[in-house]
Amino acid sequence: MQGIRRVTSHLIPLLQRDVDTDQIIPARFLKVTDKLGLGQHLFEDWRYLADGTPNPGFALNQDQADGAQILLAGDNFGCGSSREHAAWALLGWGVRAVISTSFADIFRTNAVKNGLLPVEVDQATFSALREFVSANPQAEVTIDLETQRVSFGSGRTTQFTIDAFSRRCLVEGVDQLGYLLSKEDEIQAYEAGLDAC
């Protein structure tokens, strides 16, 4: 998993509330056990019309989405089922961070475990970001995980919170198991000490 210290990108505005995991990656794509290729099906039912052509009105099909790594999402993003594939699909498409006013708990956990940064902001900051991207579609936003700040516009910054363990795992690019394995020498030394007792 790739570590994250800072993400600087223009935004993809997907402002609907209650975007659930079945909208992020429809159930028919869950039969795979490999993450590869899921990005091409991100928001499949919204990205494409019934005849298979791209939906010109959908956010990911707009010019400003090209190369963007930050999704600006409506409240309660990632609700619904617990599918880890939702985080895989976002990462597979190229999204490194999602900014919202709230996330479903299971989605947030799956995101962090897979290297996707969920950034929760207050309503005033969300509204300011929405206005910012509307006025400046190609303007960049910076998310600094180490300082836990979102910066945009002419010097506007806001703080966000993330628990210390999740932050460490994201910065180091390890999941929980990877973190434990990195402590193998210390674990073995501790166990050796127990055997000596």
C-alpha cells in the first residue's frame, strides 16, 4: 500500500448525500478477489448510460476529473453494505482522498486499511470547498496528513482529525497486519522474556 503524507489535486465534486457502497461499486462486480480492474467500474451505473456510452452529466466524466485525486463528497459517504471493494474501486480509479462532512464507519475503516484517506470537515468548510470548486474547477486543494490540514484558495486552511494509529499506518503505507509484522523483533523479544520466567 502506498503511503500518504500530502495530496495536492483539483477536486471532483460529487455532492449527493448518502452515496452508498452499491453506488460506488455495484454488487455485480464483487465476485472478484483481486483489486485490479475495479477502478474501471467505479460508479458504473452513474458513469454510463443504458447504451454503455459515458453519461456526460456525471462528475467523473467531466474534464475537471482528469487526473484528480480528491473527491469532494456529500454527507454520509460510503453508507450501505460493508464491501471493502468500494475503497478498492476508488483507489483503482486514482482517488487518494475523500473529503466529506461524514462517513459511514465501516467505509472509513475500510478506506484507512487500504490507503484511502477519509477527511471529515465541518459544514462551513464543506460549503466553502463547494463554492471554491464551482468557481475554480482546476484550482488545487492540499491535504497534509502530517499536520492534519486542508488548504485551499488564498491561504484558507482548516484542521481535520484522524486517530493517531490510522494516521501512522497511512503515512507509513501499512495496514494493521503490516504494522504488527514490523514489530516482529519486539514481539519475539517479549515472548522470549516470558519463556525465561
